[in-house]
Amino acid sequence: KEMETYKQKEAHINQQISYMKAFNSQKIVLINETLSKYLNKISLKLEKAVQSTGEIKDCFEVLFDNKELKICSTSETIKAGLEISHMMRELSGLDYPVFVDNGESITSYEDNSFQTIETRVVKDKKLSILKHGVEKEIVAEPTANLNFDTTDEEEIA
């Protein structure tokens, strides 16, 4: 009789586990549907099967054109970052600037109507800023003769 009670408890626990797996699976589907509305070439992988056990595990992998980011080119990685930034902006309702490093690696990208700060390396070119098609060279001033206003030395101590 005791063994039968344990078997019933085990069946009940296995049923609960099955319900939790189904719930988590549906939750992943709903999250993916919500996020994919804001994505074009990006897809998110939020779960994967463990090959040895067949168990479904949570994960977070970003794919660009169905390729893992680790095998994407620098320009594809930048485009992926811009797309994810756009998604975050849409979901949060917050406007914030986006910083694009290695701008020399990407020839063009979609303008998502947010402030973009892009840096690029140009051989034998001095530091400059390009704004609205107008370039201004940045001249570094020597900093050896810094003049600090120390009118009240007691405040400093």
C-alpha cells in the first residue's frame, strides 16, 4: 500500500513537471512573438534542446540572418546591435543615443531616426567631428599649465 502511495505521488509530480514545461514553452512563444514584431534580420533563440537528454533548456542567443553572432562579420554584428537597440527603444519608449564603434567596418545601415554617434578610424587623418556634412578638426591643447581656481584653500583641504 505504501508503494502505491509513492507511485501516485510520483505520477502527480511528473504531471506537474509536464504542466510547468508546457507553460514555459508557451511563455517562450509569447515572448518571442512580442519581441519579433520589432526585429527584421534578427531572431532570438530563447530555448534549446540538450542533445544528450532531449531536455529543453532556457537560453538567449541572437541570430542575424539565421547565423549565430559569433560567426557574423563586424558589419553584421553592428547592424544586429542597431536592430536590438531599436527594439529596446520601442519597447521602453525611451529615446537615447546609440554609439557605433568601428564605423569603418560598415558602409551603410538603416536610419532609425535616433541620434547615432559613430566613430571610425581613417588612416593619417587627425581627430575631427562630422556633423550635418560639415567637418571640424579637433585640436588638442597642451594641458601642462592647468589653472585651477583655488581662492579658498581651506575648502580644498
